[in-house]
Amino acid sequence: MKILRLAVVTTHPIQYYAPIFQALARSRAVVPRVFYTWSQTAAAAVADPGFERAITWDIPLLDGYDHEFVPNTARRPGTDHFGGLRNPGLIRAIEAWGADAVLVFGWNLQSHLQALLHFKGRIPVFFRGDSTLLDSTRWWRAAARRVFLHWVYRHIDIAIAVGSNNKDYFRWCGVPEGRITVAPHAIDTRRFADPDQAHTQRAARWRQELGILAAERTLLFAGKFQQKKDPLLLLEAFSRAGAAGHLIFVGNGALEDMLRARTRGRSDVHFLPFQNQQAMPAVYRLGDIFVLPSRGPGETWGLALNEAMASRRPVIAGSKVGGARDLVTEGKNGWCFQSGSLEQLTAVLKTALDCDAVSLDAMGAASEAASARWSIDAAAAGIEAAVAQFVRAAP
């Protein structure tokens, strides 16, 4: 049986995608080559406006799979605007490699949309994104958007959804049910496991340095300090909850000065700067409960939930967090609340902070068990199956 050549079009090396490409490279059904369209990131440093710094991840993102950086000629390179990726050689490079199928991540960049339009009808076109319908918009804007997206998605053969909200979005965009498959939004769950308790011990030392006693209940927020993530709502709800405990903010961003100003002189709120990937398994164990209070717009999934769950932590998520619908089972491994609702988040925090250690440990175990279904291997298997079944069934 022929091994299918799968060209993958994506922007730049990302810590969540590289392990999927590595897993696909081990497949017996497909052989991938990743075509990176933001060639300016080949040196591994990427400007991240959310963290207000350039990020160089401390885990290998280019090992274990075939890849190519296609020269980007955009005058202002970047992924924040449609014209930020212009790759005149992209289509020629994919054709020269002899691809049997193409998988495109995201359409809202010039070169990516051009790839969809060019390859439709030539070779099977697969698409992966994580958009949802969770963010409200004016009716006329939604109607115009839907018409345009119907046109865009007519140029794909299979939409590979990451979860339930994303699947609803593809249906709304006119993709027939039979042309939608699922490969879960995933993390490398094994990297967050702690068989020898090294991450737990590091977190315990870290908590001690922050002045937090082992028995004191602690909430954790880790991410970008920006409006979309709503850390200010979390701070206010924690203050109103009135329960004994601590709150740790890990990260940086535009709201950092405001958060620090509102907590000046308090001993129950702590700040740590941005932490790179190797430190994150210990970071998630700093808290007894992880909180992602995002209100959006644009919190299409929230992979921090996956990471916290793989770190054996109960989770709290806002309703605008795209992954909450699939990941959080109320009262079993965490709680959900209506995004933006101070009253609801305060009530949830009171409940969580009042939980005894045995209950929280049981919820953490449920999180860890559930996270196994959202693994890198599951994501790669979903992509591999979608490509192999469609390509071999096609005329």
C-alpha cells in the first residue's frame, strides 16, 4: 500500500503542533513535509505581542519530521494581517515535492488562501482550524461573514475539527456533515506527567519561596495578562470570595501593571514572570486549581486547560473558552461559569476553595484521565485516518 505524501502548510514552528508533526512522521500511512510560510521565524524567535516579548521556546520544535521554510516576501511579515505571509514559491514547492494531499492550517493569510484555491480539484485539500461561534457579533456582520465563509470552505475536501464547538462552526460555514472529521486539539500529555514527582517537588519548593504553606488552598492563572483572558475578573472574584487561600498569576502582558497596582501590599496574591515550556509542568502544580476565566473574543480553545488537566489539576473555565465544552465535566474535574459574570465566578471560587484535599485530588485524577483522550497520538491518528480514508476513496 502506497504511503501518502501529505504537504502541511502552516505559519511557523509552534510548541503545540511540532509534536503532532513528529507523530505523523512515525505513521505508516502518511509521510508529511511541513511547509512553513513565515520564513523569518526560522531562527526560532517569534515576537509575541500578548506576552510583550520575543519568545524562543526551550523545547525542540524542528526535530523528527521533514520541513521547509518557504521564503516570505511580505513587506511587513507576520500573522496579524492578511498580507503578512506572501510566499510566491509555496505552490511550486509543494508540487515539486509530489504531494498526494495538502493540509492547510488557517485560511486568513494570503498564501494559505491561495493554496486552498489552487489545489482544490488537483489533489485532496484538508483544512484545520479552531474557530468557533462563541463570540457574538451583529446580525448583518454575521450574515456577511457566513456568505464569505461558505465560499472559502467550498475549496476544501475535508474539515478536520478540533472539538465540538469547532465542529459546529464548520457546519455553520456550510461544510456537509460527511466532510467533517475530528482530530482533537492536543498537547504532549506525557511531558506533563510526573512519575518521579520531580515537578511536584519543584512546585513545593517554589510555593515555599512564595510564602505559601503546603496546606493552604491556591488558585493559579498562567497565561497572557490581556483583556481576552480576563485576569482582572479573576482577581476581583478572588477578593470577593472571602475564603482563605492564595492566587498566583504567572505570565506577563498589557494588564500587568494594573494587576500589580490592585494587589499592592497583599500577601495572598503572587506574581511570577513568563515561564518557558520546560518549567510549565511544575508551574501548573503551584496551584491546587487552575483557572482560565477568558471572555474572548478569540479564545477558540484554551490549551492551558489541557496542560493543567494533564498535570492532574481540577480546572475552572469561562463559557467563552472554546475547549471547556469538551474538557470540563461540571463537578467531576472542574467547574464552568458564564464568562464575564463576577457573581458566578465568585460563587465557583468559593466552592473550589472550600473543597477538601481528598475531593480535589479525585477531581485532579479525573482531569488527568480525561486528558488522555486529547493526546498528541490521538490528534495524529485523527489526521492520518482522515487523509488515508479520503485519498484512497477518491477517484
